[in-house]
Amino acid sequence: MADYTYDDLKVMKAQQLREIAQGIQDDRLQGYSTMHKEQLLPKLCQALHIHADHAAHGAEKMRIKALIRKLKAQRQEVQQARDYDRLGAIRHQIHVQKRKLRNMVARGV
């Protein structure tokens, strides 16, 4: 079994990950041939004892922050249009995303 890092596996295509999984006997990889990359990558990391939590959560934080920025831009447009019904919905979405971020920080991710 070759030594891989999370970054090595992350840039590989799903088919390449399936080829690696084929040579590994682990119950977590059962059904690997039908898994998508986002399903296969964490299971493969677990089977290879690669700790990818920080990198994966860092990507999640970046995704949430990008979404918040997008929602804030929408909020600005809606405020100018004076569409108060939509404004409340967008503010709620921003609130939910910020709570997700705070919860991730509180857990020490």
C-alpha cells in the first residue's frame, strides 16, 4: 500500500480513488465501485488512517463564508428594492450560516 496524503487523494479523480480502494480490504470501503468521490474520499482516508478533518472542515468554512458574502450582496440589493419579505428570508439564511460557523469554531474545528 502506497503512502498517500489527504491532498494527494483530494486532487485525484473518482476512478483513481476507486482503483486505490480496490486494493484495500476494509469494511468501510464496501461498495466503493458505486460511490461518488465525495463519499469515497472520507472513507478511503479512514481506511488508510489519514486524518483529513482539518482540511475538510477548512474547506467547509470557506464554502460557508462564500455563501454568507453572496447572501450579504443579495441583502443589499433587496434592501434597495424595498422587498421586505425577501429581506427577512435572506437575513435568516445569513443567521443560520453564521451559527454553523460559530458551532464549528466552538467544536475546535
